Amino acid sequence: MATDYDAPRKTDDDSESIEALKERVPDAQSSSIDVDDADNPGSFELAGADLSDVDLDVVVLPEQADEFTCVSCFLVKHRSQLAVEKDKKLGGPVCTECAA
């Protein structure tokens, strides 16, 4: 038997009105607001804010004895992520992610 896929389909679920569906669904605009913002613990207002006068204290540590800098991605990685000690093309250590 041939099926006409362009014909409108009518099911029993379609008989319910939009107003009835709106009554069953909880209000998406609830009055409770999540005030705990875990992604922004300092509570900085980042959207379009001028942060040019804010001083940030950053401590930069030198490369440790058990670390290396990948010559492909230039990230400092732990020695456990070392794939190649001296790559023929790049001339230095390569991490497992870049070697794959």
C-alpha cells in the first residue's frame, strides 16, 4: 500500500487545545532566581564592563623538572604525557595529543 507522506496527519494527541497545554506546563518564568553564580565567584560584572583599572595578581611559575613544553602545541605538560623526546621534523619534545 502506498503512503502519502505529504498528507496532514491527525492523531488523538492533537485534539488538546493550546490553552489546555499551557495550564499543564509549569511557568517557565518562575520568580525564584539563582543568586549563586559558581562560574563567577568574584561577582565581576563582565558583560561590557570596563576592567582596565582592575589589577590582577598572577604568579607565573617556571617550567618544573617533571614538565616539558610541547614544540607542536606550545603547552607545558607533565612528563607522563611525553610521546616523543626529540621529533625529527619539529626538533623537540611532542606530547601524546599532538603525536596522535
